[in-house]
Amino acid sequence: MDFYLNLINTIGIHTMLGLSAYLLLQTGQLSLAQAGFFAVGSYTAAILTVIFQWNIIPSVLVAMLVSGFLAFLVGFPALRVKGLMLVVATIAFSEFVRMFFYNLKWRVTRNGEEIGPDGTMGFAEIRYFSDNGWSNFEVTLFLWSFVILIMGVIWWSDQSRTGAVLRAVGEDELAASSVGINLTVVKVSAMTAGGFIAGISGGLYAHQVTSLDHHSFTVLLGTFAIAYPILGGLSNVFGTLVAVIFIQGLLVEGLRFLGDWRMILFGLLIVLAMNFKPLGLFDKQTMDLIKKAIRV
Amino acid sequence: MLKIQSISKHFGGVKALNELDLEVEEGEIYGVIGPNGSGKSTLVNVICGIFLPTEGDVIFEGQILSENPTHQRLKKGIARTFQNIRLFPNLTVWQNLWVARNSVEDIKTESSFYRWFGKSSIVKKEIEKMLEFSNLGNRADELASSLAFGEQRRLELARALATKPRLLLLDEPAAGMNKDEIRDLDGRIRSMQLQGITIILIEHVMELVMGVTDRIAVLNFGSKIAEGNPQEIQNNDAVQEAYLGYSEDD
């Protein structure tokens, strides 16, 4: 049972991570910095609950604000670069963040035990849930309430004119500015919103896994973050959720007997999707089919 | 209404515009013609703020627009279409118009929540009018990329109109059109003038330019070589020389 709950938690966290890249991808910004914002969120929330003994909810909210603010700052220089150059710049940012936590040592002694981030050794004493007697099921419930909230907000944005404006910028920036859209505001807002969401998912992740290690925040994680919405499609949030279930549930867990060979399937999947469903599994065509099926 | 004051735009050593002066009166259809590479499209981009001029000022209704970015100029009332159609291909026809309509001034009489979801009856009515204007009424929910070439041109024009411009720049709107479509475009341009929109028409298709414009400026190598009504331009020696390489008197 715990195995399945853990899998469900992982799916929830990766869905939020994927959604943090979703809005950015709608505006046409390919960012690999989501792993960096995620790392900032994890360490911030964990430091608050462990060293400052905060409650988890304000800790996650502060993690969200810190990541969001950082994303806002990254958003401005990111305006000047596009495409591959933005990918390179955001990889650099995310590695910078990882190296920062690789070197971060902040040990304090409490009840005769040393706790806090320990540089290369990681940050292992994040026991908020077990210290407060939360059951695994309660953790899952708590985590998924955030997932559902975030999915709801983005679903709403997609139906509203926000969604149409984000997509317009992603489709053609010159045309978008020529119909009166302020590109700076739209792109920086999308980046900031992505930072908020990555911060929340990072904060929850830290407490779910109970120990942090800089190896978890490499470029691979950033690649996963953009792979989910790209595979699932940018027309609605459920595409991202389905892509996460597919990759985390089926590819990573279901095919575990294949060992590291299954990562080849991951690459293959992206190549196939780009060829057969360039707008994602849940593009307008698929959605029309589903709508038809529901009506019949 | 619009004054171009000794504008120069240099790209490295190339002088795309060279101390150009133009003045467009309110309510007129002003044609800009000239051979390829004479600076017509650069002129549009300078007026819209996509390029900043190397020297000189763009003055719109008495205000100097040197530093205003494109989206601010739109809000002041300057809209445009593109020589190579630039729609939002994966948005629907309706969304293309909606995005354009919503980036201009808000309607305060209805709740913002309503407007946010495109349910506002005023905005809906306006967009339906635009759909009707562009003969795309029954294709509102289709993706812009699924439209035929002529329909895409009409949608782009409607999208520019949805921003409620007072000055509309048409950059070669007849490129690639057949005779029927050009006649249709001619009618649309006249009807926009009747709505009180000032129009700058940049075009190679002389049939359209000579028929619809009130005044024409001829550019060559980034400078104005002639200005006047269509009749005067057709009989102008300098213009014939620029287009044909010689004038009939030679």
C-alpha cells in the first residue's frame, strides 16, 4: 500500500512540476530552470520546518514566494534570449542553484542532534510528517489538495483570456505585440507563475521524501518538467497529468525490471510524440474526439 | 494626423530610409509605392515601433512616438497588417479576434469576470461584427491555420480592425490575390475609410493603389521622389524613371 501511496505522491509532485513549465511553454519559452526553482522551494520549505520549526503550510507558502521572486528576476534577462539560448541560460541558472545547495552548510544543534543542510552530504532530517504523526494517507491527501488547486487555477486560466493571450505570445510575438499585447509583462508573469508552482511542488517534495540531495535537482529533472506538458499537450492541464502518470507510473515504475534501459524508451517516446502528435497527446483533435465520445 | 519628420533608418551601411518626410491627413487613404527595396516595409516598421529610426521623429496626433514600444502605439490607435500574414495559427478564428479586441480599452459596464471568459455581450457582438465583415461567420471555431489564403488575409484585416485603430497600416494586403479578391479588398478599404479610419496602403498592385487612394507617395532608395494624387503620379517622369529605368521623354 505504501508503495502505491508513494507512487501517487510522486505523480502529484511531478504533475505540479510539469504544470510549472506549462504556462511558460504556452508563451513559447523553453526553460530548463524549473529544476532550479524546484530545488529552491525544497530547501526553503525544509529549512523553515526543520531549523525554524514552522508549520508546513506557511513554510510551503514562503517557499512558493521565494521561488516565484527568483523566477521573476530570471524572467527579465530571459526576455533577451530565445530558443536554444534560453535553454542554455536556464540550464546555467539551474546548475548554479544546485551548486549553491551543494555547498550550503547550515548545521544547528537541537536536543543534542545536529540538523540542517550539510553540503555534499545532503539534508536528511526533514521529519515534519512523522514528528507530527501524519499517516501516509494524510500526506497524500495534503499533497493532492495542492495539485488539484493548481490544476484548477490553470484550467481556469486556459478558459479565460489569460490563456488566449499566453498562447498568442507563444504563437507569434511580433503579431502579439502588434495587437497590443505587452510581451514583457506576459513573459515575466508566466515565468513568475511557473516559479510559484515549482516552489510549492519543491516544498512538498522535500517533506515527502524526508531527505534532499543535490543529485535530485540535475538537468534531468528540468527535462522531465518540460517533457510532461510537451507530451501531454498545451491545450489543457489533464494532458500533463496523463503524461506524468504514463512516464512515472508506467515507464519508471512499471518497467523497472528493464533497469536503466527504460530511459531509452523515454527518449523514444518524445521522438515519436514529436512526429505523430507535435501539439501533444491532448491536442485539439484528441479533445474533439473525446468530446464526441462523451456526447454519444 | 501622422507626420514623418526627416526619418532615417540605417542598417549598417544600408540606408533603408533617408531623411524621409511624409504627412498623412485624417480620414484619407494614403498610398505608398516604390520599387522593391525602396524602404516601404521599413517605413511601416518604423511607424509601428518595431524599428526605432536612426534619426528623425514619428509624430502621431501631435505626440512624438520615439520611445513608445509597439503595443503602446497600438493603444494610441496605430494598427497594422503584415506583408506575410501573421495570425495566431493554433488559436481559433474567434480567439484571434478576441485577443486583439481585449488588448485595447476595457468596457466598464459589465463585470470583469464576465469579460475575462469572453462572455461579455458587448465584446461578443463586436467580434461577431468583425466575423461578418470578414465573411468568416461560420468558421469562428476553426483554427486560423485551417483557413485558405484569402480567408487568412481577411482575418488578419479583421484582427487589426478589432483593436479599433484610427490609423491602419496595410503592408501589401493584395499580395497573392486574384482579381476578384482585389476588387473585394478595394470595397473593404473604402468601407473602413467610411468608418473614419485613416489608412496607409503600401502596395505593388497598381490597379488597387490607383483606384482607391486619395494621395500617393513614391519612394525610391529610401527617399520620396514624388507625391500627389493618382493622376499626377501616373504622369510623373521621376516615377516612370524609377520603375522603368527611363522616362518616355528620353
